[in-house]
Amino acid sequence: MAVTDTMGTATTTATAEKPSAMKRFSDKLAVEAEPGLTTAQLMLTNHDLKPVEPARRQWGPWNFVGFWVADSFNINTWMISSSMVVAGLSWWQSWLCVWIGYAIAGCFICATGRIGATYHIGFPVVARSSFGIWGSLWPIFNRAAMACIWYGVQSYIGGHCVYLMIRSIWKSWDRDSTTLINTFPADSGTTTVDYVSFFLFWFCSLPAIWFPVHKVRHLFTVKAYFVPAAGISFLIWAVVRAGGIGPIVHKPASLEGSALAWEFVKGVMSSIANFATLIVNDPDFSRFAGKPKDAFWSQLFTIPIGFAVTSFIGIIVSSSSEVIYGEAIWDPLDLLEHFINDGGPGQRFGVFVISAAFALAQLGTNIAANSVSAGTDLTALLPRYLNIRRGGYICAAVGLAMCPYNLLTSSNKFTTYLSAYSVFLSSIAGVMCADYYVVRKGYLEVKELYDGRSAGPYYYTWGINWRAYAAYIAGILINVVGFAGAVGTDVPIGATYIFNLNFFCGFIVSVTVYWGTCKLFPVPACSDRWMEVGDEIEDLRVAYDSQSGSQEFSNDLAGGGPYKGHSDVKMV
């Protein structure tokens, strides 16, 4: 702008344009990010997506033990053997299914978790190496959507725990009471009492989402002490009331021959499928491990032991309930409600304590399997404005808004769809494991996972790795016909048998197809030998200077950067 001073001389002064109100509002909404990022990088990274720096690597082996012990003591696990016993297996056969299934699941967990523990990156960033910088958005969105839905469903189950806690204090807090007005229609799947209990659980869960992931480990430590103690107390209480362990443990299997064999296989696979979501997103937690081995042995042994012990308690308690009430009650919350109906003040106090423990169990499971997962995934979808905390609250809001009681009505098969859909995550896990263990042999250029330039090794074709999608689709197709049969459609018996091996089929097919396509059409930045360089990455900044990423990486290989002197990397 030209102005004239007092001497009549024209001068030019620069006047900075004032940012618009929208720009100022947008800047206030933006989350913490490293300075110097390009526009593309602002769509790929923020503080929560970056590799975890040493100060936040606070999960030791006992934290992982506490995490999985706490996760195993929840209502779903309590009932894990019930469907197998009802389907015709004996109690020890169903328990053996749990041991085998969760031992296999523990191996898968360690396989995906090692990637996060070595390079300290979460599932959304790991997915970029195999699916591509932009191609990873679809599997990330898939996982986020599932987490939001399950958050609502698990919260509604947690609301049942709150219902029992309130009813233990006020026996009139009864969904069947004539004194409490029900404002929900009969076919809604809920009542006013149930909805208020659900909302209270949902509301009281919100503070737990606030804490960062490296600190939320304390919640699992508390849960690991309190909930198992309550579960064992419930076991002793039920056995004492029944005067023994009950008849279920003496019943033989009602199946034999091939029918028994296939039911056993289905029992093993249902245990693995129950872990499908956690198998995919275990890097979201393992990235906070101090060392890779901290997330290995602790998970490998704790998962089968913890889930097997919980399932055993569920079997014995349900067996005892058949003596007490003349029927096997597999849902622990239904059994606790029976205890309220026929007990005095002391019995109601016991129900309150055990229900509080189950409520804490549901909270921990919701945070571990849903809130943190959805928060991390939503962060990757919109990193400029979302972090794990904000994503967790969005997940909670969706869980409330979706009215989960509509999904839990007896006439609705949505829970079947959810359970069956989880096996499709096996294709994602297969691609991730094949890319890391078979194709790249443990080698990742971490900095390139945060850059959207077409010259980057993980950009592939327009940011999408078509090989990964070919493998992903192939893993789905092998199961899709059997999936249709699982939700009520008549399908050939062969498709049913394949679907009985659902997770293995999807995983093996996706691994094979991805390995084969990468052999025919090689991908960049692979190693000729096993080479994990996560511990050698000292500079955790992802912003680039004036050098190009590839040139900077080449200088690092020459001996000046975090990848010190490695010569057997294929720069395709």
C-alpha cells in the first residue's frame, strides 16, 4: 500500500491480510502437529500418529499381562463356551476349543503386535506400508466403523450391569415393574429403566476416554485385580448354593463322528474370530512397549490362559445354576438377577459388588477393543483435526446415537452379521503379515509412511497398492458364499465347510495372493534378508527439509542417518 510521509515522499508498506474468521476457527480446531509439514503430510500425520517417542514407551511386560487378564474377564468371554456346550460338545471339549483357539489367536496377536512394538507405529500407519498411503483409508474406515458399532453394543451390555447395581439398592428398579412408567414401545428392544441404565454406563465411561493410551494402562491394572477376584467369588458363591459343581460337567457330548469333529472346529474358529478385530489393531497398543520382547511372551501366554480360566468359571457357574434353578443360565447377568429376586440384603450386596466388577470389565473391554481403536483409526482419516481423544469421543457419540438396543432384539440378525463380518478382517491381517514378514522381511522406511509424494516407496499407483487389494478381495471371496449361509441363505455344503475355517481361509488366501503378486510385480523398499531397524531410528521427526525423501534416505544408508549402513535394501 503506497502512503505519503510528511516530506511528501511516497513509501510502500506491507500490510498483512487479516485471517478470515473461518481460518481462525479452523486453526483453533487443528490438533498438535510437528512444524514444517507439507499439505499432504498434514493429511497423514499428527502427534498421535507419529512413532511413539521413548518417553511414552511405558508399557512393560506386566502391563500387557494386566491388559489381557483384564480383557479376558468380560461378559462375552464368560459365555464363550456356552454356545459350544449348547451345540452339543461336552464341557471339557468346549474348554479345549477355547485353549486351542485362543492359543492360535495369541500367535496372530504377537505377529501383528511385533510390528507396532518394533517401529512404535499403530495399525493405520502399518496399513500404509501394505495397502498404500491412500489405499489404507478403506481398511482403516472398516475398522473404525466396526469399533463404533461395537462400542454401542458393549455399552448397552454394560448398562445391564448398572441396572443390576441400581436394582440391588432399590428393588423397585425393575423393567417389569408396574410402578415405573415405560415410555418405549414394546418392540423397541428396550425399556425406560434399561435405557437409563445404559445412558448412565455410557456417561460414566466418558472420563476414561480422556486419558492418553500410554497412561490408560493403569485402568487395566486395577481391572486385572478387581474383576478376577469378583469372578472367582461368583464361582464360589454359585457352587456353595448348588451344593456342588452341578450336572453339566458330568454330561457327555450329544454329538459324535463327523458332526462332533466339525462342531469342535467351529468352536476353535469362533474363539479366533472373537479376536479378529484385536488381531488387526494390536499395534495400537504394542507401539507403546519399551522393547519388542515386552509385547511378545506376555501376550503369547496370557491370552490363552486368561480366556481359558474365564471360560472355565463360566462353565462351572452355569452348571451350578442348573441345580439351583432347574435350568442352565449361561448369561452371568441373568443369573445375578435371579439372585436378587430370591435373596436378602446380604445377597443383594454381593450382586452389587459383582455387577460393579462386570461393569468395570465392560468399560475396560470397550476402551481396549473399541474406543482406542476407533480413536486411532479416525485420527488417521482426518489427522488435521482429530486425535485419539477426539476420535474416542466421536466413537462414544456414535455408539449412543445408533440405539444399540435395536440391534439386540431377538428378531434381528445383526449380531450374527457383526460376528461373521469380523472374519473378513482376516484378509487385512493376512496382507499386513505377508507384507511385513514375507515380502519386506521386517524392513520399513518409517519416515516414508508419513509422506504423500508420488516418489515415495509406499505411494504405489495413485497412492494405492493394487496387490494388497487383490489379496484382500481374494480372502473375502473364499468366505463370501459361506457367509451368506451363516446369515440364513441356502448354500452348498462345501461353502459351509470352508466358512467353518473362515479366519484361516481368509488369512492364508490373502497371504498367498499378496506374496504371489509381489513376486510377479515387485514392490519398493524391501530387504534381501531379515532386517528390523526400528531400534536404529533415532530421529522421530517426519517433516522433510529441502532434500527429497529418497535422497535423504540414500544419505542415511551411506552412514549418516538412522538407517546406518544397510546395503541390502532394494530401491526399486
